[in-house]
Amino acid sequence: DKLVLVGATDPLMHDEYLTPMGVAPGVTIIANSLTMLLSGRFLTILSLPENVLISLFIGLVILIIATRFRFLHGTLMVFLLLGLLWFFLLYARAKDVQLAYLMIFYSGVSAYAVPNLYKYLSFLYLSNRLKTLAVVDPLTGFYSVRFFLLLMDEKLKSRKDFVFVALRLENYAKITLELNFEELQLLIKHISGHLKARVHD
């Protein structure tokens, strides 16, 4: 009541073939085929569109989690979902269903990484923008008053020689009454641009 197969398994015999489960010798393929036929268990390979649909579904779910929840909660939920997905793929393999494992996991990891990377880059951009606004006055392009006072404090504490020049606009109060807000801004911008073109830090 036994079936014995005899065959070469050495790679030098050039009897190896690519299968859905990897490269296998010809005698192993025949043995597996006979075992599959006798047991009635057949390997089911999902088509490319089915694998793509599963990947898109997993990616969409993870994308929604990554964008709707805070970083820590979203990360925990995504790792939990990926763990459940791993067990599902193991179960599918035990039931002889062949899926595109790498495609599905790549879709899930990409759907998690892309929005979080975008959030991180946005955070860096906004923090640099806020830092610039805290240091430089957006209208004149000169240092803000607070940063200028901090610089002056450092210069005074260093006890090194430096030159301090102050300019005063005559009749500034009268000018502010005669000009509207936009004209006043334009005047200040023009004066600051004129000074920046002739004075170096």
C-alpha cells in the first residue's frame, strides 16, 4: 500500500524547476503532485487582480487608520492589523491558498509610512517657518525686535568690540497719519530694502 518514487535531486542533474513554492527538483514536484491528487488538497493560486484588490483593501484600511488617528494610537492599530494579517496569511497558506505575500505587506507598510512621513515633513517645515518668523520680521527682512535684543545681549556679554548704528525716521507719527496701511507697509519695505542693499551683517 505504498508508492515509492526514485529520482535525482542534485542540482547538477539540471532537474530543478520553478514552482509557486520555490525551486524544487523534478522528483519532489511529482511526489507533491501525487500527494495532492491522492489527498484531494490542491494549491489555489490567486490571480494578479485578486492580489491587487487585497493589497489595495489592506492599504486603504491602514491609510485611513494612519490619517484619522494620532501617531501612537494609529501605530498600535496598524501593528495590530499587520499582526492579524500575518496570521491570516499563515492560515491561507495552511489551506493551500497562494497569495502575493510581499505585495500585500508592501502595500500595508507603504500606506502606513507615506502619510506619517508627510506629517513629519510638514512638522519640520512648519517648525522651520515658525523659527524664521521668530527671528526675521516678514515685512522688513531684518531681525525681529526680540531676536535683535537677544543678539545685543550676547554681544554685550562677550565684551568684544562692535559697532551699533541707530537710525531714526523724522516725523514718523505724521507719516502714519497721512498714509494708509498698505502705503505705510510699502514705505517701510522700501526703506528696509534700501538699507539692506547698503548694510551688511
